[in-house]
Amino acid sequence: MNAREPAIALTSRSARLRQMLVSNELEFLMEAHNGLSARIAREAGFKAIWGSGLSISAQFGVRDNNEASWTQVVDNLEFMADASDLPILLDGDTGYGNFNNVRRLVRKLEQRGIAGVCIEDKQFPKTNSFIKGEAQPLADIDEFCGKIKAGKDSQTDEHFSIVARVEALIAGWGMDEALKRAEAYRLAGADAILIHSKLSKPDEILTFAREWAGRGPLVIVPTKYYSTPTDVFRKAGISVVIWANHLVRASASAMQSVARTIHETQTLVDVEDRIAPVNEIFRLQDADEYSEAENRYLSASRTAGSAIVLAASRGSGLDAFTEDKPKVMLAVAGKPLLRWLVDAFKKHSVNDITVVGGYRADAIDTAGVKLVRNERYEQTNELASLACAIGTLDALENDTVISYGDLLFRSYILNDLVESEADFSVVIDSSPESENSSTRDFAWCSAGDDRGLFGNTVLLERISSEPAANGVAPHGRWIGLMNVRGAGREKLAKKLAQLQTRADFDTLDMPALLNALIADGEQIEVQYVRGHWRGVNDLEDFRSAGEFAQGVYTRGALAQGVATEGKA
């Protein structure tokens, strides 16, 4: 039986590691070398991690000869500690120098939440034990005992563990020397002894364990004698087994195989089914936790998460330019209309973009967007296209911008729209009839656009294609840009479903939906602008859009319009 210490309260990582060292049960440490492998070790069920010097050096792409500095190793350990709540026992090589280096190392490890360090009795800089181990000189016993004492005197956490690694068997100095060194290190204050062997059989280890007779916790690394049944170690009174380098070796062989296959085949078809899905990497990175935190902490500056672009039409009067493409793919100032929209949306974190195509939907560039097809685009109007999109979006799961596909606008217009707190908000241009005269969605509002009255909420009252309905002049034109957020998402989906039951649904456009919401008593907030946008409804619009986009581009691109200039 080993002379083990009494059980201790498992209140910290260091306490948990110490308990594993003194436990009457055989315990296991799994090698890890970065944050990802540390999380994988934790998920596999391991209770603690071995911060392998070989593996950490390998993931840096350098030799296990102290080529990675101790500060680089400690920085790497911090990522490992953050990625896993497991205790980490660092393979600290020779302590990176003399007693003073060990003192500083212990203090820095404690600061990073590392549970313990293992130092070996070789000379600095070290070389991996399996590379001509018999030719590597050992440290003087007294000098190494001084390192142990310096480390123990420097720790502030009573449970921080220092494990002394005996290399006498590796160096060929024999069993008596190994036992003498181990006893000296125990008396110097080492919390456990790691006895190392390069033989393919456990004979030396078992002999040492028998002679050691349980004087203190004993740790082994069966890398070379891996075929030994684990129960043999249990019966020998071993305290902890370290699986020392197997995750880095597994990853290396997997990466070599995949890289070779991709290079030879010049395709991903043969490897995709044998590698982890991208979503698994996201899961291991704890991406869901970030999304939850974003919802908690960014609520004060919400932005719409999704957009629906209605782009099913060919375009009236643009036949000469749209024979092989829909209007949304017309190039304006060297870039398709759709790309102007997508870039503007993504600038404001509206990243989930659905485009409803119809005419020549096969020619729509789907980079960064999801394409939904309105197969009946020739017989239907805008609401039918909107219904196609909403049917694929889980009933507007995110706050959503709804946009015509032929729009260009300054960045501030979208920024102000998505920052609105209203369930429904629309952009109304109050400027006199000028550059955008082809737009026929005239808007009447609860108040006109008075730039001297800030902070007043203006509501949309109706939209009509007749500019002089009831003899009252409209307050402006709807530009084709709407935001739906919060409770408004469910309300819009419900109203759209109701409209779908009407016999004339195929003829209904977006203004019909807005008017229906208003008739139900919903408040639609107005965001007034004065110009700074273009709609491409005919050939003349197409020509002026190029001038508009080119002007914005020279100021720093459409999505970076200057808010102060835009609101003047």
C-alpha cells in the first residue's frame, strides 16, 4: 500500500490534482497541447491534463529542446486552462534554468491557474528523453534538490504540486541511482516522483515501484511499454499514469493523411466524410455561449440579424440589359445591384440574407446569401415572393430587413432603420420629386418631415400609387426598405397568412401589406430621409444609379456613407 495523504477538499484545480496524486485509486492524465485538445480531453472524461513539453513544442513547430521559451509555454497553458476547467500538470522540463527560474515559473503558473509542474533532473537546455537518452547528462542531486525547495518555498497555493522526474533509468545510471535520487527529491519536498523508462517492457518500472515501497506518490509514462495491461500498474501501487503525447500524434497523422489526399486528388470529396464537420469545431470553440452572451450584453445596440431581398422581376423597360440576368444582377458602377445590397447589410451585421429570385434566378450570385425561388413570378406580385421567403425562415426568427432588390442607399439609412425600437419601421423620402420620380409608392404620415423637431415619432398612415388621393398631398415616397423586429415579426407573418386567403393575393404588393397592418391598428414608424438613395425602375433610373453609386464609391463605398452628410 502507498503511504497516501488524507483526502483534501476539492475546491481548486490544484487541490484536485493533489487528490489524484494521493488517491488510493489509479488515476490518469491525458496529454493536451492547446485549448482545443484540452477541451477534447475534458469531453472524453479525463479528470486532469498533462501539459506535454513534446506536444506543446510540436504544435509550435519546434524541437523539444527548450526552443519554445517558458513564457511562450505559459501563454499557451493559459488558453488550455481557459478552454477546460481541468487541473493541468505542466511538463516543465528542467525548470528552464536554475533555482531562480523555477521560483519564477511556479509563481507564473499559479497566476495562470495551473495545478502543478513536473521538473526533470537533467541539465538545461534539455533534449527529449527518447533521443539518445543515455548520452544526456544528469543534474547534480543537490542542485536539483535546491530547485525543488525553491519551487516549494515560492508557491502560495498550498496544494500546488511539484513532481520530480527521475531520468536515471533513461540515462543508464541504474536502479540504485534512480532510487537514491527519488528519495533525495522526496525529502527535498517533491509531492510525487515520476520514474521514466525507455524500455518496451515495464520491468524497470515495476522493480522501481517494488523497491520504492509506497514512500510517496509514484507517476509513470508508459509511452514505450504501452502494451502492458493497465491492471499491472494498479497492482504495482502506481498513483498516476500519464498518456503523454497521443493527442498530438493522432492529430499529426490525421492531418498528414488529409493533406496528402487533398493534394493528390485536388478535391475535397474524398476527405469531407472523414473529418470533423465545421459545426463541430464551432461547438468545441463554445460558439453557442458567445451567441447567448451577445443576446445578453448587446441588447442595447440591437441590429437586425436577417434580410429578405425581393428580386424576382426582370425589370420594366430594361429588356436590353436583362436578357440573361434579373434586374438585381445589373452592374452599377462595376458591381451588381445585389452586391451593393449585400455589402451594405453585412456592414451592419445583417448577415443572414435571403434573396427571392424568379426571372433567371439561375444567374443570381449566391455568394453570402440564401436563394429562394418564386416559381410563379410571372403570375404573382411582391407578397407572393415575400411568402416564399418567410416559409423558409421559421416565421422570421430574427429581426429582419425587407428590401426591394433594386435599391442603392447611403449607409446611414440602413443604420438608422435597424436601430429603431419599433416593431415596424419604414424609410420615407420627403424630398421633392426629382431623381427618384419613377417611384410610385406615395406615403401619408402622421406628420411631415420637420427637421427642427427631433425626437417626435412619426407614423405611417397609408401608402398609395395615386399622389393626390383625397386631395391631400403625400408626405413622401416609400423607398422600398422596411424593418420588422420583436413582436412585429409574428404579427407580420400572421397578417401575411391572412392575406394569402384572399382571392386577389397574387396581385398584392408590399404597400398592400403595410396598409393591412395599419388597418389592424399596428403602428409603423417613419424614418424620413431626403434623397441619398436610388431605385432602379427603368432605363433612366439605371443611368442615374451609376452616377449615384460612383459618387458614393469615391467617398469610401456605399456602405460607408457619412452620416452627417447624409442627414443634412
